[in-house]
Amino acid sequence: MTAGTYPNVLEMIGNTPMVELSHLDTSRCRLFAKLENLNPGGSIKDRIALKMIQMAEQEGHLKPGGTIVEATSGNTGIGLALIGRQKGYRVIILIPDKMSAEKIYHLRALGAEVTVTRSDAPPGHPDNYQDMARRIAGEIPGAYYVYQHGNPHNPDAHEETTGPEIWEQMDHDLDAVVCGIGTAGTITGVGRYFKRVAPHVEMVFADPLGSMVGPYVQTGELQEAGQWLVEGIGEDELPPVGDLSLIGRTYMISDADSLHAARALLKSEGIMGGSSTGTLIAGALEYCREQSEEKRVVTFVCDSGMKYLSKMYNDYWMIDQGFLERETYGNLRDLIVRRHADQADITAGPDDALMTAYTRMRLHDISQLPVLQDGKIVGVINETDILLAVLDKEENFAHPVRDAMATNLKTVPSSAEPRDLLPIMNEGYVPLVVDDGTYRGLVTPIDLLNYLRRKMRE
């Protein structure tokens, strides 16, 4: 084997680089990020996946031809699928429905069998993803339920690898480590290591607002969990493997602050982390700004932002969720996500080929296109229109959009009320907002639902 090469992808897990974040406002502190997104599965969870599988094999729980079953927010599942498939195991993953589509695609591409479960089902509910995983593992001979939340080898992986790597990379000069809690494996393992080797190093906890773990650490009292959008951290029950006594101080971070912090990290430092990375960065910055003297602080880029391109790095998703501000008008124009005046909408021309319209629908995952000519709305074409035009006549894909588009349009002025859209939608039409011949954009049912949800939050 030549220098710089690896015998297999599993040898690439761990020993991730450390980088100083020099463009963020860290006040008196120096803030460093350990780039766990550079693990082969794209996250810090590769470490625990490898350790838990290795120990399951050593302890006789997992034998050749066996099945790995796990409930996961995605990244541990990706690590288990990466390692398990390399070792020849069948891998079954249960993942809640609030997780990004990219994670699900990644799991399936690795060969895992994926079941998407309800994210609102609490522990003890038959549809809860952990309860489902436990039940499935019990029904399959030779199956092993990993149960990362209660698996002692989860924190062991971080005590044995992550903690020592940080200490060496920081030249034994470190004041604090900022972690989140999903399973509490990282904060427990790293905390144990530093308690033994450098007890002055403070373990700082950043938790999503809505999680019940942070308030428990702060008050010692259990309270009902809320909801949050950040993936991979935050819990609705106390993590069984977690040693919460290791935590020095806690910061509760809103979804908005988390997502904006992650986007700022990309713009300022060129590092594309996931939503949990945003929580840690936001928490680390709060910690740094509270310090009266210079401190050296480490946090993590927990996973790759490439897994969130359809969510937090998608401006339209951020607008839908109410996390990006834009010009408001106090009328129906505020409901239009892709405004025509901003050149944000996807359209077709009447002389475009049906194949062109079809390709744009597929590329942008939409089901209808407004048809414009010289800036004026002249029609709408949807998937059914194209299907009826080309069914048994594939050569008709070359025909122009004008041959298949609908021209009986339902337009409303921007001054109309949101409730005025419902009769149009109920008839199966898409409302088109037009003011004195100027096309503003279209409003879909999901646009209206998102608008109503934002109003409820206000």
C-alpha cells in the first residue's frame, strides 16, 4: 500500500481535520470546527456506526448473513448502511418523515431498506420509529437492533477517538467543546475523555428550542417536548447513554438562528454543514461572546450540508417556513412563493415543445407551468394535459405547448382575499394573480397552507 491510500473506505472514518473559523464574530475567543462532514458517510455518526457494528460482531450479536436494524434521523443509518453493506449485512432503517429527502435517497442508494415513519409519534406509540425498529428486529431471525440511544459503545467511540483527536489537534490547549445531543454519545464520550485528561475543559451544550433535554439540564425538571425543524439533535426523552452531569452550560437555539448560522458559515467560511451544525455554531458564538477573556473553543461540523439542499439551502423552502424575509405587499402577492417579477417562477412559452415543458416539470418537481407570451399569461399546462396529448402518440412530444395548454384561466387581482382562492382551487384550477394585465404569479394549495401557518405563528 502506497502512502496516502487506504485499503478500504472504512479505514477513512475518523481523523477528520480541524479548521479555525476566522471570519465569524467570535469576540475574544478563537473558535475551531472539527470537520466531521468529511467522514466517508458524510457525518460524525460514521464513528459510532463502526464501533457499534464491530462490538456487535465481537459480542456475538451480529453474525455473517445477519440483519442490522436501526431507528435514526438519518446519519447513523447512513453510517450503518455504509459499513453494514461493506460487510455483507442486510440493513433496515426506520427514519422519521421530517428528515430531508437527500438522506433517504442516500440510504437507499447504499442498499438499505428504508421505512419512513411518523415524526410526531411519541415513545410508546406503535408508530414511533424506535418502537417499530425494536419490533421488526424481534421478528427477523439473526437481526440486531443497534439502538444507538442506549448502546454503550456509542459514547465509547467518541471517548476512544474523537476526544483524543481534538486534544492532539489543539496542541493540548483548549478551554471548551460545544456539542449537541441526539443520542448524547458525542457529549458523553468526549466529556468523559476530557474529565480524565483535562478536567478544566468545559462541555457546552447547544440544544434546539423545543427539545426537552436542554430545559432538563438547566432546571432538573422534565417538561413536554415541543417541535423543531433542526435534524439530528434535540430529543423528546432523556438519552439513556447520556451523562448529563458532564455539561457545564446550556444554550437553547431557535430553528431560525440555527439555519441562519449554518448559512452564514457557508458564506463566511466556505464550510457547508447541516442544520445541527448551525445549532452548534450559534451556541458556540453565544458562549464566545459571553467570555471576558480569550478562550480556545472547539465545535463540530456534524454532517454535510449537501444533505439539506432541498431544505435549509433552498431559499424557497426558507421562505415557506418563514425564515427568510422579503418585500411584503399586504395582499395576495405575499402568498406567491415564486414571483414572476423576481424571475423566480418556472414558465413555458406557447411555442415551446411539450417535451420542454415536461422536462421543466421534472427538473423542478412541479406539476403545472404558466404559459407566457410577451410577458402576458396566455395559458396553463399541467402533467395531465401533456399525458393526454402524447398518450399512444409519442411523436406529439414535439408539438407546441399551445396545442395542449388550458386557456380557460382563473385570474384574481392581488387585492382579492385568500379565501377567494378556495372556490377556484375546489374547481381544480390554479389561481393566477393578475393586475391590469400584469402577471404576478400563481398560488398553489400548499402556498396557501404555508401562508396560513405563518399567520398562526405571528
